[in-house]
Amino acid sequence: MDKKLQTSMALLLQTFKQYASADGNPNTLTKNEVKELFKTELPGFLEGGKNQCAVDKLLSSMDCDRDSEVDFTEFMCMVTGLTCAFHDCAQHK
Ligand SMILES: [Ca+2]
Ligand SMILES: [Ca+2]
């Protein structure tokens, strides 16, 4: 099991592109695309995207430049933030 990091990076790129492509623009995630991504890839988080208020909050926290869409840099900030949160939780167990 080597090249785990390289594989993870490729998967992040692939995942972003897969969900971002739904509306024909593969460069950004719309609110619906963000919702789909969380529903499928992070079930259990945000109650699977059912909680509309939480989805709105999440999107606005991800959307650093306030253009109502999430680009790859913003997506990576969110993934990094979540991963750090998981790491911190694991440390305190
Ligand atoms: Ca898109
Ligand atoms: Ca944005």
C-alpha cells in the first residue's frame, strides 16, 4: 500500500470533477452539486444533505469569494478543514 497520498490526490481531483460536471461546467460546484457530493460521498455528514439550512451554511462557509459556487480551491479548503477536524477528534479519543 504505497503511493497512498498520490492516489488520494487523484481521487480528490476525480471526485470534484465528477460532481462539478453535472451542470456542464466542470470547474465549479453549484449548491445542488455540493449537496449531491455530500449525500453520496459523505453520508452521515449533514444528515445526507437533507437539512437544507445546513447545506446553505456549508456552501456559504466553503464559498470564500462569494460567487455562490465552489471552485476547486474552495473545495480543497473544505476537505482540508474537515480532515483536520477528524484528526483532532481522533487525537482526543
Ligand atoms: Ca458545475
Ligand atoms: Ca466561490
